[in-house]
Amino acid sequence: MTTPAVAEQAPRLPWHRQLAPRCAAGAARLLVQLPPARLQRALRVVSRGTRPATYAQAARARRSVVSVSTRCAGLGCLQRSVATVLLCRARGTWPDWCTGFRTQPFGAHAWVEVDGRPVDEPGELSVFRTVLAVRGGARGVGDRRDAADRRDVGDRRDVRDRRDIGDRRDAADWRDVRDRRDVGDRRDAGDRGDAGNRGDGS
């Protein structure tokens, strides 16, 4: 991300509370190497099964990753935002993860927000247009698409099952018609045979 920022300060955490934030910052450093769309998909998967984070929870997670990572405290807004949501995820919650840009002057930024309110962001973000987002509680568009896809698959299966039942019924009906025709043909042949025998006897 290109938006300039000064290094943020956060109270230093006790050593026994640094493990989770350091793990989140390390995982975030790897994830931010992905292309934006793949990063969004990865975070969408990770966010499933969570509940929406409160502002206090998101702010506490943000301060924690800033405290243990100099990059998260400085220009690494993307890594900071990803580390924040990952740390929240470790505690069963998820704030809104967002990325966007502005045009005058051009700049890109990544942040987390709760109920539309950016969490501990020092600058004004209303000028940024959100491009990618993974919403809290796994309520993103992708999850609705997944649900719609599952419904579509179920509908197609129902249609296929009904078609199979209809095909079997049609096949059974044709067999019944064919069997009745065979019985009728045998009866006709028998009747003609009986008539011929009577004619010969007379």
C-alpha cells in the first residue's frame, strides 16, 4: 500500500502475551504476498464460523500487532490489517477487513472497521473508495454466492431426480403397452387358429 504514515506507538506487551500477535503478524506477512483477489478469498475462508468483532476487540488486536511488529507499526498497513483480523480470528471474532484507494492525491490503504467505523485509523478514510472487503461474521458476498451455489446444485439434483423418475415411469408405461400388445397379438393368433381348426373340422 502506498499511503504514507508515521510509525504508530503502542504499549509493549508482556512477553507471555506476545506469542499470538507475533504469529498473526508472521502469517500476515506471508498472506500479503498473494495477489489481491486470492488474498480476499483466503481471508473469506478464514473468516467463516466467526462472530462480528466489537470495536474494542478489534482495537485491542490492532494495538497488539503494532506492539510486536515494526512493519505493522509503520508503512505496512496491509500486513497490519491482515494481522489484526487474524488475531481476532484466533479469538473467534472478525472485524470488517477493507482495502481501497483515493484519487486526489492517489493513494492506497488497508484497514479494519466495525459497523462502518475505521478502527484506530489516524487519517480521514472517507475519501477512500473500498475495493475489496471481507465482512465480519462471514457475511460477505462470497458466502451468499456459496449458499446460492449450493441451492442451485440442490435444485439441479431435484430436477435430475424428477427426470429420472419420469423416465422410469415412461419406460414402465411403454413396457405395459408392449406387454398388452403382445398379449393381444397372442390372443388374436389363438382366435384365428381356433377358427381355422373349426373350418377344417366342418
